[in-house]
Amino acid sequence: MRAVDLSNVTWRKSSHSNDDGGQCLEVADHLPLVPVRDSKNPAGPALSFELASWSAFVAGVKDGRIGA
């Protein structure tokens, strides 16, 4: 998988994140891959997923197939 330069992307926080410092996830849009990072550690690593894989994961979380 090729590397994607994330130094100038615009990150957005998940709409399910809250302001109390809990579990916060950020993603960047409009790239060949979907990068995901922990908003509490923006200088830390980001995981990148192919769009189809990320979409399947999100759909699974929304419909309860994936999650606690």
C-alpha cells in the first residue's frame, strides 16, 4: 500500500465524540484512502483504510454487527 501525505489534510472529529475527553476518533476525507487517528494524540500514528473497507466497518457499527 502506498504512503499518503497527511501533513496538510483537514481532520474531522466523529459526530459521536463528546467534549469530555472520552473516546474521540478523527478521519480525513477526499483522499485515496481513509485515514483515521485518535484526536487525543494528533501527532501519533494514523491508520489508513480502503474506502470500501471503511464503509463496511461504519455500516457494521451502525447496524449493530460490530461493537460492544
